[in-house]
Amino acid sequence: MRYISTRGAAPPVDFETALLNGLAPDGGLYLPERIPHFDAATLAAWRGRDYAELAAEVLRPFVADCVDAAELRAHVDAACANFDDAADPAPLRALNESRGEWILELFHGPTLSFKDYAMQLIGRMMDAALQRRGQRALVLGATSGDTGSAAIAAFADCRHADVVILHPHGRVSEVQRRQMCALEAPNVRNLALEGDFDDCQRLLKACFAERECLPERYGHLVAVNSINLLRVLAQTIYYFHTHLRLDVGEAGAVYSVPCGNFGNMYAAHLARRMGLPAARLVVAVNSNDVLHEFFSAGRYRRGDSVRATHASSMDISVASNLERLLFELFDGDGARLGEAMRDFADGEALQAPASAEILRAFGSCAVDDVEIRDAIAETLKADGYLLDPHTAVGVVAGRRCGGDAHPKVFVATAHPAKFPEALLAAGVEPPPPPPALAALDGRAERFEVMPASEEALKAYIGALQ
Ligand SMILES: *Cc1c(COP(=O)(O)O)cnc(C)c1O
């Protein structure tokens, strides 16, 4: 299997190269050249398999040229072992059986958000790829939320990668800061930048653009953000697993997914193209509604500014993974998409082709903070279930535009204990911290404060030992 760039101006590469590159050299995102298809008989034969077995089946055609079946299985097993229940890392719970409502709980990993599901695999598979190549990588990331902690937890055991994560000093939540900075790992460094998240991203971009600051012993500078190919591939697994568990007909269920960068939802779409029956995919967003505008009006334009909401991990002005879907809408014409994306970066709106059949599978809905608070309070009262603010967005959106004809799966992207402030605002008592959080209590936090300057960051990286 080869991987092509959405901008059409970079050579196709194998899985391992796409994994290590992150972004393609032409600025595009990697996509599989052709999409494997699992027919109904194959899916039927998979019913009853546990998560790890299924993961190995789903991923195999994507990675087979670089990673053999035994190695893949070993990575998947090792990743699953880091979840609450290795045999069932992504449990499905009934929210309200008479209404056919289910919650897919994707918060049972080491940092309690769905980002762990892909990141745990990325850490292991990158480490193995680097070992094979005899190379060392510097993993560099900026975070305002859950990505940083998931990356740190995933790479902390890697022998061939060092990790530097930037966060805006004093502007991440208490829980998120502790998850990043209280983890003891010799290959991980946290930088608290004296600026906001945009400053972090700007400095990061500068480092990726001019890599000469990278010490020679690093063969790769790797980004850990939502555009990595393996993140999308790994996130298809839990949709198949859920489908095989539900007793739904050929039409499949409705999946309502809280969206930011569109990585999780693109995975659902990809799974559908691979043969997953799904009646509808509901794009659930908060007041940062660029995706809702796209799916309702066919127009994609950068948000004027990012609004702070209760569902803070979805506070974005651009949805990077939408480019993967746009590539399909542009009939795989990378040159034309590249041009449209450059115009988009300059502030122009991008129009979806009118005849876009693909878009019909999607619904979308924007949910504001008042609705988030109401949904948290009401769901606890009516169904006895405590939602985190992101999942609350998915529940409201799924109920509003998921229809009544099919069972609904609300994808729960974070554990409520991660967002106590939002729960308190909803008038709800936060739950006791789960073991993964409680274990951080009283531990020393390690981070260095740094001015928001390109020179300072480059000097820091250049001096890494
Ligand atoms: C990252 C994140 C999202 C958004 O996911 P995307 O793949 O970026 O759309 C939603 N909820 C939580 C809790 C997250 O951490």
C-alpha cells in the first residue's frame, strides 16, 4: 500500500515513511492510494473478536508492506495493555435503551481522552520504525489540551525518540498541566511558553520550516498533531468494533462525533468507505462552528477568532483533517486542492462542489455553552450518566439531527473528571478522579518557562543533549 499526498505534488511513499513524515513535503496530508474494502461476510466473520484481534485485522492491509502480522499484533497488544481493561478498551454502554441510545466510551486510556487510542499505537510503531532505520527522532508538539498529554504518555517509554511539548504558560487547565508535567520520563521535556496557543503554533511552524536548529543525531523531526496518517487509521478500529457489538441491520447506526480538527470523524468516514455500515455521521461542534458551516452550507472558511468554550479541546478556527475529505470532493485532483488550500490560507472561503454525493452521509450541528451545561445536568438527572462537556456536544447534536430510525452511538471523547470546571458550571459535582489522575496527586511538576521567541526555542532545541 502506498500513500499519496492530498496536494498531489509529493511522491507516493510507504507506510513507514508516511508515519515518520507526518505532513507530506508538499504541505499535503497522506491518504491511502486505494481503500481496502471489508465486505459483509468478512464483517460477519469478525463478530465476537476482541478489540486487539480486530485492530490487527483492520490495520493489516495498511501496514503490511512495512510491518508483518506478528509485529503488528505485538504493538496492538502492548497498546491495549495500557488501557483500563485490555480486553475491552472501548466499552459501549447503554445510555437509554428504549430510545436506542449508546455511549462509546473512549476515555479508558492513560490520559482519559480518545487521543490515547491512536497515540499509544503511534508511539510504539514509530519507535520500532526508528529502531529498524537506526535513527533517532525528536517529537515536537504544541498543545492547548489533550494531545500533549496523550503524546507524552505514549512516547515516555520510547527508546528512539525524545519529546518536547510546548504549552501556553498558565493557560492550560490544572488537570491537563499535571497530566503533562507530573509524568516522570527522562526523554520528555515540557516548555511553558510565555504566550498563547497561537504563539506556540507559530514557533513550532518556524522550527519545522527551518530544521537546521535540529542537532545532527536526530534523523527526524516529527510532529504529533492530528494530521498523522496513523492517527486516522487507528481511529477506524473502534467504529468497526462498536458496529460488530451492536445488533443493527445493514443500515448500521448513527454516529455522533464531537469534532475539532475532524480527525476522529474522518476516521468514521474512512471506516464507512472500508465497509462499515453507518446510517449517518453527525458532525457535532461547539460555538467554533467552521465545520457546521461547511456541512450545512458547503462553505469552508477560517473562523475569525477562536472562542473559549466548555468543550475546550474543540476550540479551533481551522479543521486540518477536513483536507482529507476535500480531496475526495475534488475527485482526487491534488493540484486543484493545493491551490484552493493556499487561497484558504490567505483568507478566502472554499466552496464544496455542488454535486457532492459524499456529503449526504453527514449531518451537522453546533452546540453552545448553555446547551452543553443543560445537557450535562439533564442527562445526569434523566439517565444517571455523567457526560464530559465534549461528549455533551455530541449528545445534543446526535439527538437533534440523528433522526429516530436508527440506534445512535454518541462518541464520548473524554472522561468527565478531566473537566471539573465545566461540570461545576452545570451545577454538577465532579466525580472522584480515576486512578490515572489520582496517581499524579502530590507529584512534582517539571517544566521550563520560556519567552515566546523563535530564537529561544531554536537555541533550546539546538542544545538538547
Ligand atoms: C481532540 C478532541 C476532540 C476533537 O477531535 P478531532 O479529531 O480533532 O476532531 C474532541 N474531544 C476531545 C476530548 C478531544 O481531546
